[in-house]
Amino acid sequence: MTSNLAYVLSGKPFTPRNYQKTAIKFLLEHACAGLFLKPGLGKTSTTLAALTFLKKRGLIGKTLVIAPLRPCYTVWPKEIEKWADFSHLRIEILHGPGKDAALAREADIYVINPEGLDWLLGTTKSRSANNRLKVGVDMKRWKSLGFDVLVVDELSKFKHHTTGRFKALKEVLGTFGRRWGLTGSPASNGLMDLFGQCYVLDEGRSLGQYITRFRETYFIPDRYGYNWTLKPGAEELIYERIEPLVLQMGTDLLDMPDLIPNNIMVRMPDDALQLYLCLEKNFIAAMDARMVTAPTAAAASTKLRQVANGGVYLDAEVAATGLRVPHSKREWADIHDEKTDALLDLVAELQGDPLLVAYDFEHDLDRLRRAFPAKSGAVFACDYNMKQFSKLEDKWNRGEIPVLFGHPQSIGHGLNLQGCAANVCWHSMTWNRELYDQFVGRVWRQGNKHSKVIVHHILAEGTIDEVMLGAIAMKGSVEQALFDGLKKMAAERRGRG
């Protein structure tokens, strides 16, 4: 084991399930492979078993694991601790002030978060004449480190081919003898997401080396040029191209609890509704005039989401509706407490049954802290640092936390919260299907003993909340769903008026 993490080995032998045996065999037979396994199916232990097999036969040396920060600290070290079969593996975490010393120590597995790649690869960044990001890598330093296996945990973090992290990793892909990628949500927002992920695995052999060619081959652009829809028959062609590269398995392999949605509708007060309608009218007009130039209309619709939740950041546009001008950039105004009150009612109804709650904006967090003070027993995950999350996870799974609040981007990966919970709540909806699935998957996963898991959605009636929930259900184009949904709602209001 690593010298800087004091774990006590359990001595428990690793006995893979039949589907894990299939996955282990797939990894061993494919130097480039993707495991598209839903949360809870044991991607980490499966990968460790394959690495152990190769390591014992002297076929591999050092493995680099790129994972979100929380799994770096909680998932990978704990899986090695958990199983006697992996106890010989030494692991180092390349994060924090001690990362240089950790990199210098001998280990079998080094784990790093994507944000740490610039340090590890010695990257340099510049802009081309057409303002495209150019990334360089210190290849001499990199080759001296001697990594020969790459494991990308949550491969979907590399779905965007224009990011610095993708371009930096692209420079060193060819130095690895094996490249494996793990994810439970490879295409939650559409098949366009597959290009970057498959490139990391096979350097373009399956879907091509250029995104422009990929788009032109399989997709048709919309009138705005932001969203692309599949050509007839393209979906089957894409699956055919990637089939040799990936192994996909779903939760149907397990005896999982039923997943039941429960929509809790709230009505905004008249003054909040009038503010919302004013912002909505301006937004629809801007879209009709093609003045919305954000990469997705979801980004431009943030104000509507905020007001539906109960607050809004103050800026010039909001001030024009009658609210005061802000004194600082991050000021916000509380608009209503309808969602917070509905959440209090839900917690009371659950009578102590643990509830995992997703929130989004800072002002959401501010109102929730007021409604759920320390004496309520509620816990806010943002109050814990990375090294404390293992204790938080254990406390939750023992049933000692009645309500746990977390931001989906922060606790959507790497926490196993299925020990005693059967309820998840979205106080603030998301457009991102991957985040949605990952957050719900903290509770709805292998090992949950309940017969059902209920996902509660607190929705402001007649607002963007309903559009977002519909888009999540359809897995469709976020921008088009937003545009069509808001216009439909506005037309219905006019009809009722």
C-alpha cells in the first residue's frame, strides 16, 4: 500500500460477479477499451482485477488513473483497501502540496484529477491566429515518468474535444500501451458526446480523427448551428463503429430497486411570477431574433431557473424589472421560499428517513441553510473537504444524517450512499442528464436493500422547471427543448388569458 495512506486491510477476497468476469476478460483482451457500466456495477474493482492480472505476470508497469477528485481520495484507495486480492498494489494520490513527493515515490497506481494534468504534463497554452487553444506538453519530462497504462475514470469528462484537458491528454495518448475508459453515462446528452471519449481510447480509429467529419457524416445541424440531430440510420452506424471498442452493461444485470419519480408542484407568489414572466418575455424575444449566442440556450436561461428556485443574482437586466441595482457582482435577491417550504414538508413527511438533496446556485444554498440550521441535523457536503468525505459517507450509510445537501457537480461521483437511503430530491433541476443520472446513482445502485427508490422533483408550476424535466426524460436537445417549451408555455398562458 501507499506510504502516505494508513489503511487496514480487511482480508476479504474479491469474488467477481459473472458480468464482472465478462468485463475483466474484455479489458484483458483489448488494449483500448471502454467499460460503459451503470453506477453501482463495480467498474473500479473490475479494473483493479484486470490490472492485478497483468501486474502479476509482469506485463505492465505504472498505471495512471485520471478521475474526479473525490474518487481519487475515496473510491480507488478504498477499493484497494477492501479486497485482499489487491492488497499488494501501491497507490499514490497526485493532489495537494505533497503531489511532487507522491509522484517521486514508487507505486503501481497513481491517481490524479483532470485539473492536475497541466502540472503532470508540464503543459503550455497559447492561442492561434483564429483564437483556437493550442496546448504543448513537456514530452521529455512525461516520458521520464514511465506510465504505460492509462485508466480514465468517468471518461465523459473528456467528451469535449476543444478543452485544454483533452488537448493535453491527446498529446500523450500514443505513449500508453493500454488505454481504458470507465463511465456510466457515455452519451447522456446525445451521441455527439462519444467522439471525444472514443478518441481518448483509440485515437480516432472508430469515429474518425476530426470532429467536423464526424458531424458531417452522422448529423444534421439545426437552424442556429448549435445543435445537431442524427441523420436517419446514423445511430445504428455509430453503434456499429464503436461496438468492438466498448462493453456496455446496464442495471438490468442486478436486482435493483424500482425507481419511482414524484413531482412536487409549487406555485410562485404573484410578484415572483411577474418577474419571471418579464424575464421570459425578453428571453423568448431574443431567441426569436437570434440574439442568444451562448453555446447552449441553457446557459442563457439561467435567470429563469434562478427565479423558479426562489432567488436571482442581481444585474442590469434584473434591475430593469424593478429590483435594486447590486453593490457587487455576486449579490442576489431572495424572491420566494416556495421550494424551500415544500422541501421542509417533504422532510417532515419522511419522518427521519434519509434524504439526499441536490441544489444549484449559491442563493439556493443560502436559503437552505436558513431553513435547515445545524440543530435540524442536516449536513451540507460543501462543509467537508475531500479527505473528510469517507467519514461523511460512513456516517450517512449508518443513518446518522437525516438530510444531506450536495451540489451534483461535487458529489455526483465517487460516493456510495445506498446504505440506508431510499429518497433523492431535486430542489433545483438540471439540464445535464449525466449529472442527473450520476447524482441519483449515489443512492440507486447495487447494494441498496429497499424495494424502491423515490426521486422527488420540486418544480415551480408553469416555469422552466417543467421544460427541464421533460428534456431530461427525452435526452434530447437542450437548446431546442428550452426554446420550444418556453414558447409553448407562453402561448398557453395567452390562451388562458
